[in-house]
Amino acid sequence: MPQLYCKLIGEVQGISLRSMAKLFCTERSVGGTVKNLPDGGLECIAEGDTPALQELLDWFRSNPGIRELDNCQYEWRDQTGFEDFKIIY
């Protein structure tokens, strides 16, 4: 299974995006982490089946309640072994 590294740049905090991402991933058996970044962005590292990860990427890019998404940077990586999905505070 691959890993998706995704960084959302813009005003993406304060809208429950981490909680929504956790729910989205948990429903699709995707493991990983999501956290806010000091610059106001968000970082998500997710592992699972390729279709589920592509769906997650498409969901982020579709602006799920995001006030202002300037950019969605992502890359595909080798998995590292996440078993569940966690919010990092």
C-alpha cells in the first residue's frame, strides 16, 4: 500500500478539517496522521489502498469547507506502517 503525503496551504484551520479528515479516513480504513502547521496550513500523511488515498486527495482538493485553499501539495511515498488514523495536536 502506498502513502500519500499532503500539505494544504492557505486558511485551513479553525474549521474542524482535522476531525473531518479523521472521520473520512477511518471510514475507509486509512491509517496516518493529520496536524495543523504553524503557518496556518495542514499536513496529512495517509496510508491505505490507492483508491481510498486518491479519494482523500480529491476530497482535500475539492475544498471541504476550507475558507481559502491556496495550494494542495502532495506526493506519493512508500508506506511506513500506520495502523490507525490520529490527529496530532
